[in-house]
Amino acid sequence: MLVHLKTLGCRLNEAELETWAHDFQKSGHHITQQAQAADLIVINSCAVTHDAARKSRNLIRRVHRDNPKAKLVISGCYATLDEAEAAAIMGVDMVVRNADKAQLVERSLTELSMETMPEMSSDPGESSLFTRGRQRAFVKVQDGCRYRCTFCIVTIARGEEISRSIDLVIADINTLHAQGINEIILTGVHLGGYGSDLGYTLCDLIKAILQRTHIPRLRLGSLEPWEFTAEFFELFNNPRLMPHLHLPLQSGADSVLRRMARRCKTAEFADIVQQLRQRIPHFNITTDIIVGFPGETEEEWQQSVDFIQHIGFGHIHIFTYSIRNGTKAATLPNQVDSQTKKQRSQQLHEIANTLKQAFYQNNIGQEFSVLWEGYSEVCDENQKRVFGYTPNYLRVAAVIKSADTLENQLASVKLTQLTDDYLTGQLINWA
């Protein structure tokens, strides 16, 4: 699905658009600059003046006139202050008040029936899991995938695996670090397959980066759970390799995993998680789950739910299965009906939120080094709230003086409280 995002007004509106763009991409969708080509258009409105409200109304009407087939979602200050008026404008499908902005992407996909699967078994939006400002950068290290998961179209779309040389990757990272980047995320369609065509392994690449660069933080994008070796676990002894992995599970029922042609059983997955958490207690494991895969029975669904709750993921990307021509899964019998898929998706969203909250709560009281972003929110005339991420990828906020800056700096906090979708922290040894 193509999504087009528009905004009027302040920089905060622009920052929210950036967040939505990342979330739509994580859900398997694409951002387009062409409103006429979009399937879904989101407008973040403004009402700071009467003129701004008028411009918001005019923008909504113009967007619908130029692309009447697109679903249209309105949020922002105008939509909040004049909700009924905004909802009554021709073409508007949904109004999301400012208080509900954190749920805008999820609501748009579910309530407008636009939720979809990713085109790959690994998260297609992994390159938007971490981007925020210029503190982080993504380095693509390989393309293509050798595996044939039955729901995955990537083997057709991407072709064979092709890896970039270690020297080229090292050069990119050193260049980015010299430009002020302090965190690198390695990405690829099949990241764990890096070097299969060159005689290398992903472990070789990571060790080289840690030895030949001074980048303070190194993260890994989505990684298939069957890629692990004893050597890989040892890499996390280096504190520059961040303790967060996105491991696509797809289902918590072994019988469904067999139909998906996945190469990791649930017991093996659980063992991987246990080893990682034994090495680093607050290691964050996030995942993908496909709801309603062909033939998924009620018993299999309950097995999946039980296993997901047992693992305790920090975050779950949930995808409702949809037929994708060209994949083996499209030909499988016993396709699950849409109502059942919707019910299971709603159930899993609730479970995912509970698990995420529990993981965040479990980190309260811990001290972490945080890489701080440039984005901030005004508290009062003397203070502002800044945001950043811990090594295990928890979003953290701290309050500093309005005249001070933490942008692109590493400074430690003690996590004190869970507020909304982020943790608040007390800065340690920072004036």
C-alpha cells in the first residue's frame, strides 16, 4: 500500500509525520511523495489561527478532489478542536484526535481494513525501526534470500543473495562516523546470510566492524532465528553491540511453522532467547507474527498465543495474512476467514501491548547509556523534555534546561517511571 503524509503548522506536526512514516513502513507499507498515487492519505492539521484552520479545511478538500479513491485520515489540532466539522468534510474516512495520535497507524490499518502482510519474511520496515534524526544511519550489507518461506515473495522479488565486501562496509561506517553518526544499523533482506557468496559470515563482519571502526553503537536489523552459532552469542560480550534483536517468529505453533517452511522450531527459538537473556538480563527481543495463516486452527492459534506470552516479547509486529500470488501459501487449502483473522489480530494486539508494558516496567530502576535525539518538547519556559533510546531500544525521556542540549550525545539515566509509550529517566552525572 502507498501512503502519503501531509502536514500544516509546527515542527511537532512534522515530527509526528516522521514517526507515522516509520510505523507505516514497519507494517509493510511504502511512503510516497505523490498524493495522486496514494491508497491512504494522512493529514496532520493545524488550528493555531483561524487562517490555519481554513487552510486545513482547504487542504482536506483539495486532497480528496485530486485523489477521491484514497482513504483519508485527518489528525492534528484542527481535527481535535473541530472534530465533527472535520469528519463531515467530503472524503474524510477517519478523524484521529491528538490524544490518540500514538494509535493513528494501527487504527488506520485495522479500522479502514488496510492491514497487510510484509513482502518478506523479515520485517520490510527494518530500516525505519531506528531512524530518527541524524544520530543513526543504516548500512545495507546484503540483498536477496536463499530460503523459500511459503508466504514470502522476496525470493521472487529480490533474487539470489548478494553481499557487499567487508572493506566497503567498513569504509561506509567510518565515513558516517566522521560525519557525526554515532549508531549504525546493519540491514539486509537476509542479514544472517551475509557473506554466503563471498566466503564470509555475519560474525566475521561484526568482528571486523568492532575492530576497524570506533562507532559507539552497532545494531542489527531483522535476523532469522536459525542463524545463531556459539560464536554469535559471544559477540555480545562487546558493549558496542546493542542488546536488541528483531527475530521473526511468525507463529508460535510448530505445525504452522512447518507449513510456513520456517527453519526454527519453538523450542529452539525459546533456547535462543534464554541464552541471550542469560548473557544480558534485559536483552530486548522483538518479533513478527502472522495471524490467520492458511489452515491455522483454533488449537494452533492458542498454542501460538501461549508461546508468545511465554517468551515475553518487547514488541510485536502483527500482520494479518493475505493471499500473495506467486507464493506457495496462496495455494494452500483451508484459508482462514476474515472475521476470524480480525478477532485473532485484535486479541494479539492486546497481548502485545501487555507484554510491551511488562517489559518496560521490568527495566525501571536500571541505569542505561542513552543516545539522545534532537527532538524535544517544551515543559515550561525554563525546561524541555528530550528523547533517546537505551542500548536495548527502549524510548526514554528526560527533562533538561531549555538552553541545554543533549542531541547526538551519549548520557546515562536511571529509569524511574513508565509514561505513555516511553520511560522517564533521571540523568546521571550530567549538569
